[in-house]
Amino acid sequence: MSFSKEIKMLRERLYLTQNEFAKALNVSFSTVNRWEKGKARPNISTMKEVKKFCEGKEVDYSSVEEAWLKMDLEAKK
């Protein structure tokens, strides 16, 4: 699954709005919106925050991480 779909599913699984999710990660609402539309991708520092957030909520992060890494590889082609 694509990163945009994975990050949206993660957010929805936690019953968070884009704004709530953005605040939890210290990013803007528009940043989360662009991730979910596939128009942007988080940098490594932000992915560490996503991971820490997921661990704090005891939510599996592996599919989000895998999709992000796949997206990174595709960007380098």
C-alpha cells in the first residue's frame, strides 16, 4: 500500500483528525494533508516522531515505515 494510504489509515485508526494528528507530530495541518494526498513525504526526523507517537499509543508502525522506505527508494530512481 502507498505511504499516503498507510498514514491516513494510521491516523483514522487512532480516531484523530488531520489537525489533531499534526499537532501530535508538531507539523502543520497542511503537511499532514499533503502526506495523505501523496504530494509530500516526511523527512527522517518527522518519521522518528511518527514512530515515537505510534509506540506511545501502542500502535503498529511497521506498515507505515515500510511504505515510507519504499517511497524513498522510488524517489531515488
